[in-house]
Amino acid sequence: MSIDIKKQVISGIKNSGQFSLQMDETTDISDEAQLMAYIRYAGLEEMEEEFLFCHPLTTTTTGADIFNFTDSFFREEGLSWSQCHSICTDGAPSMLGVRQGLSARIKDVNPQTIVFHCLLHRQNLASKRLSKDFDIVMQEVIKIVNFIKARSLNNRIFAQMCLEMGSEYTNLLYHSEVRWLSRGNVLQRILKMHKEIEIFLTEKCHPLCSRFSDQIWIVKLAYLSDIFDELNKLNASMQGRDHTVIDLSEKISTFKGKLKLWKKKIEENKVASFPNLNLLLEDKNVEFKKLQELKDIIIDHLQKLDSEFDRYIPEDMTKYSWVRNPFDIDVEDLPDHFQNISGLQEELIELKNDGVLHHNFQKQKKSLSSFWTKLRSQKPILVKEVMNVLLPFATTYLCEAGFSTLSVMKSKYRSRLRPEHDLRCCLSKTLPRFEKLSSLVQSQGSH
């Protein structure tokens, strides 16, 4: 079944002419390095995202090792690097190293390939930086969680105390740098259980129990829980299938706009945009404008966050806004780059004045890419430019999700499993051609 799925996918790639790759590497339960790749190409009716391979790297995991295996796979399957439009991966040196990394080696064989650093990784890097004041709060939160969670007796006593108090939750959450959403979840849980935690730490004579009586510290905690909750929402909205660079760039731009709005509101002593902070101040009957020092710290953090997003994600995708709705733009308003492409403006005028296509665009139930994919033969010049933004992967989400499946499939009880065929059957959208496969097998005769 796996081989039949692969044959169908390879056939579709060859028919499409161009493809984009998404690649990542991890270590499984048996300390074996696994290289996983997904591929995106234009199918007959829409963009296809398919599992390509999951191969063990038996020794080192350098850029040369990754490139050599991928190159041999392409040769074996009749694919060419000249067809590779783009590659999306994480920021590891073996992937993005400018001299010996995978991207540099791909550029050597095809200089036109676009190398894209995963937007999820960049969003996480941009949100990591905290000011000294907030970093101290974060480190103290981690110490409190570890004091309760890392000791089994403390954890049991705390859970029983919360149960007797009728608390909504009975357990705290761990923070992990690898699990990006954990920081926001930990802060939210600490804030919701701060009264229970204060009682427990006081009984244990822990030095950090006084923090929950410190009004400024609690307000800082409330702000951090709010801002990381927003970052978690952004991160979660960027996960999933069929996301293009233009989709996620719009989400990033929206978040940057919110940061500027929040900064302006804080300067005007308005905290309604931060629900936990707003509720806490109302409960304590404290006016935010009186907390001038805290106000300055929050404004500084929002400013740094905005700067970090600009530094890590500088791409401006507004020039491709016409891809989102080509019927609402004048050809004269296209950026100069597109106006200099012969035949593009003419095809866009034809598209704008085609009533049937306009109706189909308004009534379409599938993705944006499905609309443009069907126009390849009718508007080749226009669609070629559209594919430059729709074809590349924006994140390595599919590989990360694939690794989660791998961790379940290859457990300590099946540590010698070679998982590629199982993963292909599990993760591919393409179904095996069962009738064809069954026709190749002789049926069991009577005895």
C-alpha cells in the first residue's frame, strides 16, 4: 500500500512540474535520527500536500548527509532539483548553514530555489525575549511550579488541598522551552490558582510565598499571562494544513497591529485589552495610572516585542494582496515588479471581466489555491506569479505533526520498527488503489 501511494504521489509531482519541500529531523525513542519530508505541488484541482519520506540517518546528521540522501531519493524516483521551487525548514545549522547546510547545497545545484525559515520557529524566537523585570517573574514562577510538581508528596498534598477548597484545578503545569505553548498555559494556571498556591507555600514556609502578597508582582504575572495567551492564540492559528505564506503573513501583520494598539492603550492607562490584568486591578481597586513604573515596563516590553517581530519576520507580503482577491484591484495599482512582466496585466484584465470566474471565486468552498490551480491552462502568466506565493510551505507543522505520530508508532515496545511505510499509510491523504493491488494477487484457491 505504501509503495502504491508513493507511486501516485511521484506521478503527481512529475505532472505538476514544480514542487516545494518541508524538511525536519528528530531523534526517536531508539536514539535514531529520522529525517522527514513533506512535499507540496499543484494537483489537478488544488494544491496537494503529501508525505514524501521518513528515513533514518545512521551516523551523523550534517547538511551533507541530509542533502546526499535527498539527492539519491530524487535520482531514484526521477525527480530533479530544477523542479524544487522552495524548501522550508527550521533554523538548525545543518539546515540553514550558509556554507555547509542543506540550503546552501541546494542553492549550489539550483540557485533559484527559495529557502524559507519556518514562521512558527521565528514567531517563537521573536516572543522569547523578556525584560529583566518580567524574566525574574517568569523564573520565580518556574521555581514555584518545580517546588510543588517535582516532589511527589508536595504534589499530592497540594492536589488534595485544592480538592477540599473546591478549586477549578488541582494540578499545576510544567514549562518546557521545547513546547512553545507551555509558557502561556503555565502562567494562566498559576494566576487562576494563586490563592491556593499562596496558602500552600505559606504552610511550607517557602521563601517565594510573599510574592503572592506583592501587588506589583501579581500585576506583572497577570500581564504576562495575558500577553502569552495572545501569543499562544497566534501560534495555534498558524498551525495546520494548507497554510500559505500569504495566509500566515496576514496573521503576523494583524498581531503587529495589535501590539501597536495595545501600546497606545497602555499609554492612555486603558487595560481592557488585557482581561486578567483588568480583572485583577478591579478586584484590588487599584488605578493603573498610579502604577507608573509598571506602566513603563509594559510599554517597553510591547515595544521590544514589536521590534523582535520586525527583526525575525521582516517579509512584506502586501505586494501579493491581489492574490487574495484579484477582482478588487486595478491593474495600474499593481507593484512595479508585476507591471514589468509581459502579459500579466492583460491576463488580469481578462480575469476581472470574466463573470463566470468571478461567480466561482465568490462561491468557492475550497481553498484559495484551488481557484488558482484550475486556471493554470487559461492564465499561465498570472498563475505562474501566483504560484510563487502559494507553492512554498510557510511552516514545518506537517513534519512536527508527523514526529508526534512517529513517537506513538515507534515506542519502546517497537523500538526496532522501520516506520516509513507505516507513516506513509497513516499520514498521506492519497489512498492506495486497492482494486489494482488486489488484482495483482492471486486469490486463495479451494483446498
